[in-house]
Amino acid sequence: MPLTIQSIFIDPPIAIARLGGSTVPQDAYCWIESVNPRTDGETVIAPAWSLDVLPDGSVEPRLPSTIRLRDGDLIRPVAPFFEVWALVGEDGSPASTWREVPVTPVLLAKEGAAESSITIRVDAKNRKAARRVNDANLVFGTFPAVSMRGDEHTPAVLRGVSPPVIASPMIPRGRSIPLGSLQIMRSRRQPADGTTAWTKDVNVEVIRFRFTPAQGRFYGPPEAARNTAQRPPAIEVSEAFLDSAAGWFGRAAGAAVQPSDTYDTVQPSSTRSLGIVDDTCEARIEVTVALGARARRVLTAHANVFVGPPDFAPDRRPFLSLADELNDRVAGAAGRDAALSASDHDHWVEDLFERIYETVSLLNVDFYRRARGLELTGDRLARASIPNDELPQPRQAMGGRDALRNPDVAVGAASDTEPLPLSEHARTRHRALSDIYSLREFITLRPGRLEALIRRPFEVEEGEQRGDRTTMRMPPFMRQSNALPLTLSGWQYELVMAWVRAVSPAAPPAAAIAPTPPTPRPMSRAAAERRTAVIARLDRPGRRDDT
């Protein structure tokens, strides 16, 4: 029996688009491990095959020689591409036998269809103001959703407007807020293997489309563009056209809305909104393919785009990502742990602690301790302060009297040469723990320490109900989207603790405990490579050392 299309899907099903004022989209890049010993971290970014959109809507692959993130003062937006794929198999066959193939004009023709048989529908909405005051009239976006045929290759602008049925629209009739655009690429015949440098990496024949986000602008009522004694103008006059009587200006966000400090207010000490919105959005994209001369079968697939701000540290990986959150919901940690060999588990833990270090390297720990460190009482306080510790407010979380602090390590005072002593200490410590052998040694020398330091998933301690003030449980002073303390995901925490249990030494009898120094452990591959590179640099002919 012939193979036919059984279902379709969009790759990727979820993407993050990032705002940017430049008209040139960001080239593609990937994370790779650095081999430079002077790199502050394990990760660097490297160019990957990128797609230039030609005037006719087709694409031309290009491998950049460098990564450029901005054009002058304007940041390049991240505008993700999506591809339409199919699962093909014999009619009536089990789904396990189907295989994935790209949807191309040739594949569609075999099914009695064409590019015009494809419909792409985009529904983009911004619900921030509506959520904060629980008012659906403040939603704005594509009313109605934008639809395009697969053979239409001109970009479709996504215009954000208020719902058409309300009496007092926030965005006046006839005005709109640009939320980006969507363009369906023109398919072109794939070159034969070996005729170009990219044929094995990029398919230009597949049906694909691109979502380009907005520029990152702010809009509000005329009041937001005025210069007052309390504040300077918050937006440009050209973007001050929203209706101040629509319900967002002057309104206080509900007490249940967290974080509560993420919208502009009429005065610094006020909770009343200045009425400003931005041009981010969430977009639901639906692809429909009508197969057969009379559309006897209609297949549908969906994808989602979340528009966010620029990534100001693209060579730093977060320790908690969207992928981690999805993994937390796909399967249990026990199943993942069983699927990992000992070496895989080591690699996973080392990678996580490298990501933790890369996050810490961006964090001003001194500032966030002052802003969000909980004032400690009771058994959270050590009897005496750490000798020679010079951090201010010793009773505050991570201060000299914090019972969670290592009593053998003092942190100096801020100085001209070391203005952020706590941040530097955190980076130094986490840099060491990003090596798997150093982490093993830490667990051997201080059993139970890691378990005490790492916060359990979604754990909220006494006094942390809002997340504005927290203890130094890891990750310290960071909060999640609902303003509660940030934590590892459930599956990350379970895998870390399973690894700790596996590598922890068995407790020896009391008589066998002796203060003997630990046995030196071999360096990891990355550490050995760093040492070799440093020695080679120091031995370079003609090198002058003025130190």
C-alpha cells in the first residue's frame, strides 16, 4: 500500500521570539563548550546556518562568520522559523510505524493538494493589563485572527486592537499597536547532495513560515507622556494615544497579582497604574492542510510563540529553562534516573552546575541580598558571627550570623578593588563546583551540606510568602513569575539528590573518623584542557610576564 499523510505537526511546537528595534533579524547561533581557558564560563555562542529571506519570499542559507547582536543602538530581534512536517504511513497502520517527513509541494501533490491548500491562522494577544485588574476589556490583539494561504508570501502585519464589541476600547478605533508579522516562505527545489555546503543541514523545500516580533515599544494615554514633578515622560508623544478612561490608567492591580512591582505607576510610591502597555504578545498559530481534490481530509497542527525581551547574556545558560519545566511534566524523575547510566548522570549534574555558575556570574548578589535578604531570628541565627566576616547586617540572610553560612569562610568588606565581595565569592565558589570532581569532593568533606542548601521545589519558608524577602537557600534571593522563591524543577531536584546519595560515602564508625586530608582527585577533562592551554600560553616564545 502507498504511504499517505496521516497527520501533520509544526517544528518547533513552542518558540520564544525576542523584541528588537533593528530591521535585521538575529542570525542563528548555538551553544558550544569553550576551549579558551580565559573564558568566564563553560559556554560560548557559535554561528549556525541562518536563513536570509529573499525578495520573492524564498530563503537562502548562510553560515555567518561572526555573531552580531545589534545594529548600532538597535537590538536585532529573534524571529523564529517554523516548519510544517507530516507523519506518513499506510492507511490503517499503527502510529508506531509512521515516519516523519517534511511537507513539500511534491508531497502535497501526491495527496491531490498544493501550497494553496494550506491555511495558516495567527491569533496574537497581549493580556497583561487585563490580568492585573481582572478586566477582559483590556485585552488587545488580533481581532479577528489573521489568516493566510500557503501561496501568499507577503508578510502579514499583526495589528493589536481592542475587542470590537466593547463600549470604551483602550486602543481607540482606527488605531493599533503593531505586534509583529508573519510570513510564509516560498518553497524552492532542494539542491542535490554535495552541490552546496548546506544541503545536508538545511531543507529549502519544506513549507516554513517566520514569526517576527515587534520592536519593543511602549504605549499609553497622553498623561504618560507628560513631564511632571513626580516623574519625567514615560513614553514618546507619538505612542501616547490610549484612552485613559478605558480602565487601565489610574487603576491599582489586584492584591493577588504577583509580582506587584512590574507595571508603571503614576507616582513612585503609588500603586495606581500609569496606563502603559508594551508590544509583547502570545501567539497561537494554527496550520490547516486540506488534502484531496475535494478536501476530503483536513489535518490541523498548532504551535505557540511567546514574545519576550532581548536576551542580554546569550552565552549564559539559565539553570532553569522552559525545557526543564516541560521535562518536569512529561515523566517522573525516577524514570529519568533509571534511564541514566552512571556516566550520563555525572555529565547531567556537571552540566547543571555549569549552568548554575553561568547564572551566578550575571547576578549582583550583594545588591539582591540587601534588597531581598530576610531578617533572621531564632534557630536561623548562629550563636556567634563568623570570625573576620565583614558583610554588613550580620543578622540578614547570608550575613555573618546566618546559620546556613559556612563558618570557616569569611567575606571581606566592599572596597575600591572589590566593590562586590559577596558576588565575587559566589562566582569563585560556584566556578569550582561546576567541576564534577570538585563537587564530589565537596560532598565528601561536607556530607548533608548540599541537601541543606538547596531549596526543595516550590518550597516557601516562614516569612517568604511574597518572595520579596528570602533566606539564602539556593538559589538565593531569586523569585519566579509569581514572586515566590525560585527553585529547581521537581525532576532536577530529584536527579541531583539521587546523584548525591549515589556518590556520598557510607558513614564510617565513630572510631574510624580521623582528620586525614582527602585523597586528591583527578582533574576533569575540561579542567585538564584549561591547564594545558594556560601552560601553552605561558610558554609562548617572546611572552613577557610583568607580574
